[in-house]
Amino acid sequence: MVATAPPPLPLEEIRGAASAEPRRHRTRLLLCPFVLTLGVTGYGLTAPALGRDELVTWDVVTRDTGHIFATLHNVDAVHGAYYLLMHLWVGLFGDSVISMRLPSVLAASGAASVVSLIGNRLFGSRAGILAGIVFALVPAVSRYAQEVRSYALVILLAALATLLLLRVLGRPRNPWRWAAYALTLLGLGLLHVIALSVVAAHACVLAAHARRDRALWWKSAFALLAVAVCLAPLVLLSRSQVNTQLWWIPVPDGWALLTIWQDIVASGACAGALIAFAVLARSPRRSAPLLCAVWAVLPPVLVWLASQGGISYFRPAYLLFTIPAWALLAGAGLSAACHSWKAATALLTVLAVLNLFDQRQVRQPFDHDGPIMQAPLDYRSAAALVTKHYRPGDAVVYDREHSWKIDAGVQYYLPRGIKMRDVFLQSAPREANQIQAVDCPVPDRCLKDEQRIWLMGHGADPDPFNAVNPGQASVLRNRYAPAWSRSMAGMTVTLLVRKATN
């Protein structure tokens, strides 16, 4: 006789079920998805070079606290909480690629455990473990678990807030559970305001239970109002910066909404499999699949509608917090369709095989740069070339006309002992409390008597001077000649040598 998983308990009995669970069972729910996700997301952690957004993080978090706050007043206020957290982390553990990406790996692994616990409460223990495993296999989880940005932490807090909501419903008169829920939502909003659209799913479940307990109306309203009041200054400041930060995101059409699901999970095959498994999800209580379905579908729709005005927020990375909902539905579907662990394991193996190509893709050397605004740049090879041929007294010119953060990329991968004067730099980003450098307006006044200058240009133009603006190019042409050039992915490194004077 084939063993089947016990049916999930009503939300009102969650507290009793949780306390009655054997400690070994709860440990398995926590550890199995955590360890699997840690292994999957940790594999190839250093393979992709730091992307432009990651370089912004590195540049900001290595400033002192006063300069970080001054920068947030000008730009990137929405990422302020993450920058401050990473500032503390880097101060303790350094700024290596592994160190800076490790918090995201741990956050994604923790999110897998939370997904498993939610699945256990909503659909039963087997569905919970399967949901955690499915979450670990999603390519986008690996992609953003290896990103020095807040996205993995956002996924974790969105899932944790949902778990805490379920705990609130299990004992709605406990003020500490309401406080934990509200504080988690506050942390979520501090890390990424758009992720608060997950509250739309929470509201649906709260409304369903408020029919029997009317006190839920004012308790939930009070908790959400407190969060809104605390986040109001950040929202107002962010609104004043939005035009300078999100101008490049296109206004989405209807097709973008239909195809967003495969972009969120970073795989068309994975998206199709998740939807197929989700259709099979079953539960004796409508509130369980309702919560997950609304969580998976409604936030992208709301963000799409909000993006029809002058500013678009419709970017797959901003909607990653919906992945746990798809994993929960898929885990429930697998549990309902498979009456044995052997059958479930077979389907999970198929899912893993389907994701192999995309898992490999997200670990490519330039995947973190991506085709957002321009082609990837091989900072590592450029830095290695300079390191090999560097001489004390060398200077450098960066193509800031066509390349975003090319200067930070090369500087990060150069040995810390190599210091080159940035010839046309008037004020560095950290000095101006910005994330972009400011070049001097009169290039001729900035050029000194350097004998050798490294020109870091975008693309592979045969004339290296075309990499910089006409004013800078004219000054360099008059005094320097190219000794040699080397092209690599997305950029060209040229050594300029000062011309002999008569």
C-alpha cells in the first residue's frame, strides 16, 4: 500500500499542528531545502564578473557612513538599507567577490527553508519539502543569489512576511506576532518598495478570515498603517529620484505582461513546468491556493498598471519575490500528482534537466552585465593586461561617454597596489556623493606630463581616440601616440605613449 501525505490542517489549527510536529520533522523541513539551495546557488559563485549594478554596490558600500547617507540624499535612496547592511558586512569580511555575494546566497537558502515551512502549513509536509526543492532549482534563484544587490534578501523577507501572516492567523490575539509581521514588512519596504505589492495577496487572505473574526480588520489596518507611516519619508525621497534612475526601463505593452513569467524565473522551460505543476495543486481549503495564486499573479499585474504612466517599474528583477508563490503551487501540484516520493523525485529530476541550460547560462562570465543598456565588458582581462605591463607613474583615461561603470570595473579587478591617476577626472563619485564620476570641462588643463596613459575604451574601434569625447580626443592626439592595443569582450585597452618633443 502506497503511503500518502496527511491532509493539511485548517489555519485555525496551525498552532496546534506546529507544536505537535516532531523536532526531527521540523528540522528536515528547514535543512533539506536550505542545504540544497546553498549547494546549487553557491556553485560557480565567482564565475560571472561583477556587473554594473554590483559595481555600484561596491563603490557605495566602501565609502564611510557619512558619504553613504549624503549619496542616498542624491540618488539610490531605495537601496539605502541594503547599502548600509553591506557596508557593515564588507567592513567585517572584506570586499572579495565571494564575500560580497555570500549574503545573497545565504538569503536565497533561507528563503527556500521559509518556502518549505509555508508549504507545510498550507498543503502538508511533503508539499512543503517539494516546494523548497522546486525553489532551489529555479534558474533565477541562482542568478540573483549570486548578485551583490538586495533581490535575494527581498525574496526572503517577502516569504517570511507571508509565513508570519499565517502565524498571525493561527493566533490573531497575540500582539507580538502582529509586531513581527509588521516589522518584516517594514524591512521588505526598506529593501524594495515595489515588493510591498505582496500585501495584495495578504489582504485577500485577511479579508477571507475577517468574515469570522472582525477584529482582523482593524488589527491588520493598524499594522499596515504603521508600516506605511514609517516608509513615507523613503517613498517621498525615492519619488524625487525616480526620473534619474528608471528612465531606461521601457513602458511595457500587453505582450510584456504575458511573457513576464519566463523572464522572472529566467527560463521559458522552467516557467512552463511551474505553471503545469501549479495547475495540479489541490487543497481542501480554498485559502491556501488562493494566497499563492494571488501572490504569484497580482503583483506583476499591479506593477504593469503602475508602469503605464511616465515612469516604468516593470522589470523582472523587481518581481522576483513572486517566485516562492510559484514554487509553493508547484510543490503542492507535485504532491497531489505523485503518491510516492519516487514519482516526485522523477519529476523533479526532469525539472532539473530542463533547467540545466539556463542554470549554465546564468553562470556565464558576463551574465551579470546583461544587455540592459550596452554590451558586457571584460573588466577582468583589461585589469590583467594593465597589471602585466604596468609601470609606476602610468595614468589612465576611461571611456565614460559610452560605458557605464567601466572605471569602477577595471579598478575593482586591478591589484590594490596599482594606483593610476585618472587623467580627466574632476570629481570621483564618492567625492561628489553620486554614483557617476564627473569629468573636467577643459581637458587640456587636466592633462599633465604623464609619459604613458592607459586608454580604456568601449567596443573595438580601430581608432582608439574615438572612445572618448572630441575634446579629450583632441588633447590626447596632440601629445600621445598609440603604442599598441588589445581588444577583448566589449572593450579595447590601448597604451598611449607621449610623443617626442623637438
